[in-house]
Amino acid sequence: MRKSRVAAALGMILATGLVVFWVGGPGGDEQAAAPAPPMVLAASVVVQDHVPRSTYTGRLTAVETVDLKPRVSGYIAHVSVPEGQIVRRGQILFRLDSAPFAARHAAARAATREAEARLGLAAAEDVRARRLVAEGVAGRERSDVTTATLREREAQVASARAAERLAALDLRYAGVEAPIAGRVGQILVTRGNLVAGGEAATPLTTIVSVDPLFVEFDVDEATYLRSLADRRGQGAGAKVDVRLEDGSKRSARLDFIGNRLDRATGTIRARAILPNPGGRLAPGLFAEVDIATGDTRPAILVSDLAIGVEQGRRFVLVLGAKNVTEYRPVTLGPIVDGLRVVEKGLRPGDRVIVKGLAGPGMAVKPKIVPMPRGNGVQKAGVQREAAR
């Protein structure tokens, strides 16, 4: 039975890079001498304030997206922007052949001048008719006719001026402007092609804004009730941390919380605003969003070097009375400043083995060192031993 327990301990320790030696022998007078306690490196657990956080997978999206289409029909005369370039709002990206629009604008302007001339004549005739009626030379019917003609000419001038304004707009729309600032996508139509305007307009390219970006993600019901429900409608809200696929981290601000829970997934949509100066990040990228889910509280942290795995369960070896090791199963949390948060299993003041040859219930000779952070066992002045 004792050999079975020690064999199990060997399996646990091998998973952490620590090795236990068990020395036994046959019954009788020949017994092996007890080995000297092995030397190990041990460190006191770190206790520091910690804010519980939850991590959610999100995706970057553009604040503004435009499918650029022409407002008028015509032939593409010039494409003035390379694909993938950042453009400013109002910048001309495509220019249609403007000759037909210029001709129509000139014709509309001439029609306006003609209508204005007719209006002037009608006004003069109306004045004369009114004078003749006042002198009794002409009947009132003549004045009524000239007044009606005057009103008709005024309407014609208004219509001609409106047509001129429309022709001017068409001439202006021959230059296709960027309605937003952002990055241009693939150019879909090249010079010389005929494009349609209006409701069935031909797509030219897409533009997406790049600074800032949205980070959209879904949070579970418990996190929403515990941490987000009270922040609804507060505008630029709490700070959240965004971690990208390359491991870099950025700060964002909670911007929006959805108004209903998705019954199919049991989550609610949330959104943060992420600054993106220079436009390095692109919409569609994946990101992890860390949100504070509780108040600041003391937490126990250890190096990952102290943590072993046995059949999927995590454990550490703690220095007990008379430097005899104790097996402690632990529940782990996130990594903070290079150390692992231990939710359950350890107490302040505990000392855990971070390096050496030891097993549960074994007497050891400890050397106390600072708790190594990350893969920083070199900070303790030793090299990691290979499991044998």
C-alpha cells in the first residue's frame, strides 16, 4: 500500500518537473540507509490586492462603414486614390466624365435666363394693364389676364432655377467624394467603365473608419447582473483591457450595453471604444476583452513553477512542520503581474516549493527565495532541473 501511494506521488511530481526518490528494500536485516533530506527552493506566497476579472472573446468593428456608390451615371474618367489608403472626408476618390453634366448645367442656366426675361416682360405688361384699368381705358379683365401671366412667369422662373440647381448638383456629383474619413478597400471599377447612379448605383469601393474602432463582445447573464447592469446609459464608461492575437494589450472604454438578452445564447451584447491611432488595427480582428467583475480584494499568488498537475487537478507542495511537505489541491485564477492567482487551497504565510526534488510527506532542506515571476526561476539563481 505504501509503495502504491508513493508511486502515485511520483506521477504527480513528474508533471511539475519535481522528482521524488523512494528508497525501500526487502524485509530482513539488510535495510538501506535513509537518504539526507533533498534541498529545494521554496518561496512565501505573495499577497496583494486583486480585482476579479472575466475575459470574453470579441471582434473589432468599424464605427462607420460606407459602400461608396455614384449619385449620377457616367463614365469613369479618373480614379484618384490607391487601394488601402487612408482618405479624409470630402476627398475626391473618383471623377466621372463631366462634359455632359457641364453641358446640361449650361443649358439649365440659359433656360433660367430665358424664364427671367419673360418674367420681366410679364411684370411690365401687368403694370401697364393696371394703369389703364385705373384710368378707365381698359377693363378689369385685361388686368386679371396680365396678373395671371405674371404669376405663371414667376413659377416658370422658380422651376428653371430649380432645374439649374439640380444640373449644378449633377456636375458636382461627377466628382465622387469620400463621405467619411477612413481606409479605402478594393477598387471595384476602373477608368473607362460606365457606372450607374441612383437606386441601382454601381458599387465603387468601401470605406471603413479606423480611429477609433468598436470592440463588440457578448457577456453572460451573471456578469451582466453583477458588473454591467448599473453602467447602462452612462456613456464613456468603465475601462476594459483588450488583448490582441499578437499578445499586445490596449485600453478601451465601455460604450454600449444591449437592451435584451439573447435567449439562444444566454448572453447580452456589449461594446467598447478602442483608440486606433495610425489605423494599425483593422475591423474584423479578434480580441479578448477583460472586464472587472468584482471589487478589489486581497489575493494569494504563486509562480506557475510551483503548480503541478495530477489527473487534470492542480496542486502545490507546501512546507509544513519540521520542513515536511504537504500536498495541497488548489483552484487557480488568472495570471497577474507574472504570478498565478490561487482562489482556493492556500493561506497567507504558506511557503510553496518552486524548485527541487520532493514529494508529498517528504522531509526537505529548504532554501527560501523570492517568488519567481513568469518563467523567472533564473531570478532565484538556479537552473530548472530536468525530470528524471
